[in-house]
Amino acid sequence: MATPAFGTPPLHPGVSSLAFLVGTWRGEGTGNYPSIEAFGYGEEVRFAHVGKPYLSYLQRTWHADDGRPLHAETGYLRAGPAGEVELMVAHPTGVVELSEGRIEGTTIELHSRLVGCSSSAKPVTTIGRLIEVHDDELRYRLSMAAVGYGAQQHLEARLHRTEAGPAGEGESE
């Protein structure tokens, strides 16, 4: 049995349209929703690859005032041949999300196709994400319908690239 070599394999051609995301991003955002008080937060996001036709996604946030952990997500991003994008995410709050959408240049728009909630999770029925990258800045807005309220904006953040992918992968043009 062969042992894999150390190092990062080349980016799979199936995710070349998502290469601009590869790397680590860090910044700040704001959140609000009718059922909670508005808040500020810090965030770190990492998109990585292992040479297969998907990117891994890892996100964590902390409260802007005292640094306590707020939220985390983990999942995968896949791209289709004609600009389609799929995002599969597990939330530690008992929510799983399958969102689909489109990519145009360095803009991705996603809408949930399926949101599943465990019996102990707060009910979330829809999630939408708009992600825009310009140079080394990633901006996003997240909307959701949850706990009896209709779809509305919940989060907005601006992150900056702190680490590019291997050999410059993920650097935008």
C-alpha cells in the first residue's frame, strides 16, 4: 500500500471556478434578528482543498466585546460545469443546510434547498447567502427565516485574506 506524499495536491479542475476562495479570511461583522439583540463579532473562515472536486469550509466566530465563542460551521463547497454551486454545511446548533446557487466571476449567490433541524434545534426554514470577493476582501450577507419570522438579513461581514492557498491558489485576478 502506497503512503501519500506530504504537500498539497494541485487544485482539482472541477473547483477551478472557486479558486479565488482558497485560503484563510479574517474580519468583523454585525448580526441582528427580531428575536435577539444586535451584536458585533469577529470571524475566521478557511476554504481548503485536497485535490478532489470540492473545497472544505470551516468557519468560527467570537463576540466582538469579550471574545467568547459564538458560532461555528463546517462543510463543503462544490461547483458544477455551468456555474452551479452547492454548499453543504453542518451547524453545531443542530441544523444542517444544503444550499444551491450560481457563481458569476467572484460572486456566489446561494439559497437553501433543504434545511434540517434536530429535535432540540431552534426551527430554521430557509437560509440565503451572498458572497462577494474583490481582491483580498470577502464580503457576505446571510439571510434566514427562523423561529417564526420570515426571511430577512441576519449577518453581514467583511473579511480580509490572511493566508492564500498553496502556490498562490485562491488569489483573485
